Amino acid sequence: MTTMTTSMQALQQTLLDQICEAWLKLQQQQPLVHIMTNTVASNYVANIVLAAHASPAMIDNPFEAESFAKIAAAISLNLGTPTTEQVQAMQIAAKTAHQLQKPWVLDPVGYGTVLRWRSGVVDQLMHSQPTILRGNASEIGALAGKQIESKGVDSTVDSADVYLQARSLLDHCECIAISGESDYIISKDYPVIQVSGGSALQPRITAMGCALGALIAAYSALTSPALAALTAHVHFAIAGQLAFERAQQLGSFNVAFLDEIHQLNTETIRKYANFKILPESI
């Protein structure tokens, strides 16, 4: 066994311990998360965050954005169905978070050459230096300057094709989380981490990605950006895997997924967490 293999295994075990610690902190502290998400997703996102034992607040008007961003533990901004007023609120919240050095997550839904207005909004929000960028491969690839055609807001690109190009975005944020068939966590702190698991049914349910971004924000109130992204992705992957074992039909899977988000515990994390450090990224 090489020295590198030994050190990778040690890092993997340390990360697993830290995922369990972050999950326990979430149960104990139940952080207040200021969430601006899209009209399709709002109810679902709030329920997922509540199920995970955090406290969501869906405040997205410019008149209350600053005062609430100041008291929230973390902020999640999702560009799914932006309106002029909501965008104003996002800009205020992002600027407030940056000034107070408060963790915030940006989900640049639909970023690319087709939806130009929202993409311009994302470019503006990037000036406030999001703590964590979360998106699918098309969105993150386009942001990194690799011109990829996005099919609306659904990714047409494999996350594995993008994660190496995404490193350039670390000049503007602390961590990048790319979701897809496999998920990739890219940060300044660790080599690239690949998260596997979940279920093929997850992309068939609206607001899954939006809820994942909000859960990342909840964890970011309690731990480092990279660990927050990793823990949320592992939480989702385990819930998806176990929900599918219970329910293979889409509607019942959706209910089972919410249950599994709620029922997660450290024993389940240690048994089912499926992630690996990519040696080629070192």
C-alpha cells in the first residue's frame, strides 16, 4: 500500500467523521436559513429543510431582504424563476452576506447563452463572492467559460466533463458543488471529492436541486464550505438510495425521500455514505 493510498484513506475517514459531526450540529442548532428560491420549488424546499431539522424562511422581497439577511445564519439564492423584485432582494441579501462574511449559496439556474437576463444577474451576484456555487454541469461549465448549450434549466452535460474546468471559479468562491449522475465537490481545502448514490428518480422530481442548494446553505452555517457541500450531497444521496429501496413509483418515492431526509442518523451515514477522493485532482 502506497503512502498516498494510506493518506487518502485517512482523509476519507476524517471526512466521514466530520460529515457525522456536521449532521449532529444541524440537529442541535437548527440554523435559520434565508431562502430565495423559485415559485415552482418554494414549498418543497421549505419542507426538505425542515425535515433535515433546519429552519427555513422564504423571504424574497427587497424591503425585508437586508434586515433578514442580517439575522439569518446562512443564505440560499436560487435563480429558477427570477422577477425584477426578487432579483433586487437577492442583490441586497448577497451584498449584506458578503459585508457580514456570512455564508451564502448561489444556484445559477439556467445560466448560459439562452437566458441572458438571468445570466447577467448571476454575473452581478458573483461580485458579492458566494461562499458556495451549486449547479448542474451545464450551468457550472458555462460559468467557468466553457461554452456548453443548456437545455433550458436541465443539464445536457455530464458532471464528470466539467469538474476540472470548474476550478477556475475558485477565484470567486470557496467551493463549487456540481450535481449530476455523480456529484463533484471542488474546493480550496481538499482534492476533488466525488459523491455517488441516490436514485435515478431524483431528477424526475421538481425542486430537488433547489432543495439541495438550501440544505447546503443550512450546513454552511455550521461547518466549512467544502464540508457543508459534501455533507448535504451525502445526505441527499443516502436519502435517495434508501427511498428507492422502499418505493419505486415516482409519487411514493417522493414521500419516502422526505422521510429519509428526516430519518437520517450517524449510523446510516457511516453505513451508506458513498464518496471518494479523486487522486488525479491532487
